[in-house]
Amino acid sequence: MSCDLQMYCSICGGPILISNPNREDSKKWLDDAIILTTAHKTEHGLELDEYFPPPFSIEFRTYPFDLGPDPPDASQRSMLRLPARSEDVNNSFLLLDSGDRVLASQMDFYPLKPSPPAHGVPLYLVAHRLCLQLADRFIDSTNSSLALVGAPNDSITSTMNLWEVLCRRLHGDSHGVPATVLPEPHNYFGGMYTHGLTWDSRDDPEHSVIFEQNPIDIPDLTSSLLQNLESVPNPTPISVHSTNFAPQPNRNDDDQSWYLSALLNGNLTPWLFDLDVTQILQKHTSSDWRGLMRRLMVPSIHDPGDISLDLPLGLKNRRRIWRLLEEARVHDVAGRWEAEQQVRKEEKERAYAQKESLCKLLNGGKMPDLAKMFPLPFVQPPVPPSGEKDG
């Protein structure tokens, strides 16, 4: 008897739902899935990359899968996006273009032990189409702002970096059993019960209601945002030209024009990429743009408990996903795990050294003979049957 498993998006941590034509429009984006994998150019065309398991460890989980002893040229590799559909609550996905079925977040190697497999296998991950669109916008905004603020080399600055972040979160224990949700350092900024074996919004209602919201198509986004504007008692003249929204570098902290230009420019809040500029310019007089921008720049405004701004839930979900992309790093999950294992190993070594020192202290500076202290019980050899000689 099989166990149905709910799969979750590798980017946002939200559920990948089974296709259902009767689902309400606002949640249909949750079943619009894309299978991710990588391939490299050869003289015969594109060939899927083959991944191999990490060295087996009986002591702790290992990361990550790699490209084996003869990896393809990195400059020839690319990430593929394959439209897919989940037709059952498991990790099997139908590729819409080819008709093939693949298993997401699961690797099967034959033989696995005791020797490494002779050939690797493709690695497939699953994500929402809209989450990938948001990741593309994030990458574009990051690259456009690199001249202003440098990005770490291990952050998401390209599509392949996005793949490296995600695939390195899949641990080496994923043989025959899928990782229904990839581990993420912040648990996707969700609650403890967000990722169950099945998706039930009642398990964690305050986070689930945000996870389910469309992060791209947000009705009345600009007007909802402007409702948070407060008036200033003595407004200073604001000079903004609709053709130039670049804020000046030397700003006065009370300069409302600078904060309005910053909102329209988008460098400080790049996740607000679809604001209605005309609607904003019609409301720019006597408004506290400084106060609005300062609240918008708080990273945790997506949290259900944050009431500093009254935002549409779809915008909260967008900010949550954008923050996941901002804070993601290659090897983030594995690096933390390895650091924790190293701490545990050092603690064991210190504890053993302390016990050894105590034993020497109690035994005149020498380690006791454990064989004498704990002799093995004597076992009487079996008596041969009558008439037989003992060999």
C-alpha cells in the first residue's frame, strides 16, 4: 500500500497541487508546475547532466549530489524548465511536452552499495511557474544593481546559481524516498506545521493563507499600498519628474521627494516592480513617503504578525519569496549541517579525552587494562557426542 506524499515548491515552499479545473482562480497558480533539471551541450545536442550520490556516511547525512568523476564543462551547462503536471499526490510528474514521467527530488542508483554506481542519473526538482518568474525578476534586479551594491558570489545572481542553491539542499539520503520539501535555513518563513504529508491550510492557518496567495497577479496593488500613506502636517514642496526617478545620493533624511523617487525608482524595493506610476504621482502632495518607505524596507513585513502596514496577502507572499531569494546561498543548508556535525564531533572527542584523563588519574597515570577489568565470560566448549573424537 503506497503512501501519498505532498510535494512542495523548491523556491517558495508552497504546495504543488494536483491539477483541478474546478479550483478557484486565485489558487490555480499552485498546480502550474515546472520541472527543473540541467543539461550540457554536446556535438549531438543537449544531453541531461548525470548526478552521483555523495560518499556514504553511516554517521550523518551527506550533501550534495555531484556530477561525478568526469563533469561536463561548466560553460556548456544550463538549467532546463520543463512544463509539468502532478496527477497524483506523490512526486511523479508528467512532462507536458514529451509525455514522459519523472520523479522529483528523488534519486535511484543501481547498485548503490558497496561500490558507487557506474552511471549517474538526472536530477529533477519542482517549482511553481510563477515562483520562477519571480526568481527571474530577482536575478535581473540583482544584476542591474550590482554597480551600486555588490552581491556575494554564492548568492543568486544567475539561473545556474539558483539551481546550485536548490540542488545542494537535496541531501544524499534521497534514495528511493523523495524529499517532499527541500530544507531551507528559515523554514521558508513559515510555521512549524506548514509542510505536512498532506496540504491542509487548517494545520497552520495564519501562514498557509499567505503561502496560497498568487505572488504575481495582485489586484489593486498600488491603491492598497497607498492606503498606508499618512499626511504630514507641514509638507515641503515635492519635485518629481515622471521621466527621471533616480534619487540623489546626498539626501536630507526629511526630504520627501527623495523617498518618493526611491519608491518609483525601485532600487530600494525592487519587489514592487509593477506599481502604477500615474496613480502614485496623483497622490504625491502632502504625503509621508519617508514613513511609508521606511516601513516597506523592513524585511519581515511579510510575517503574519507584522501589522506595520496593511498589505494584500499576495504582496506579503511576494515579499516572503523575494526575501528567500535574497538570503539564499549556495551550500547554505549543507554548510550549516556540516558545521553542526563538526561541533558534535568535537564535543564527543572532548568528552572522551576527559574520561581518558579521569581513568589515568584513578589508575596511577596509566590507562587501565579493560580486558582485566571486564573479562569476557568463560564459555564451556561443547562436549562431542559419544563415540566421536574431539578434532
